Amino acid sequence: GLNTRARDVLAGDVIHMKHAKHLVHVGLMLDTRHFIHVAVGQDSVIERIDNSVWRSRIQGLYRWTKR
């Protein structure tokens, strides 16, 4: 996939996030500002990508590309 920049994010892009220096979480972009994710034992949640908690954890945005 293609590593994208936050300002170029599109619906369908996958976000990799870190916690305590480890890549442990992924989310799926729903549009240019919102993503959905779920933690074990919890319901799925829609969040804003510009939320300060998540913005500081994002390590990569990836887009599937047909080869």
C-alpha cells in the first residue's frame, strides 16, 4: 500500500497507531476526518482524526493500491 500524509487521507485508508512505543491499534477512515476502531471487549467507536489523543499516536496512514 501507499503511505499517505494526514492531509491527504481518504475514506478507506488504514491508520496504524502506537501505544507505549508499540504499533498495537488500527482504524479505518470513514471520510477525511472520522475513523472507526474497536478495542477488545468494547463496541466500535467513531472518532475524529484531529483529536489530540489520536493525532499523537498515529504512526502511518496506508492506502490499498491495485498493482
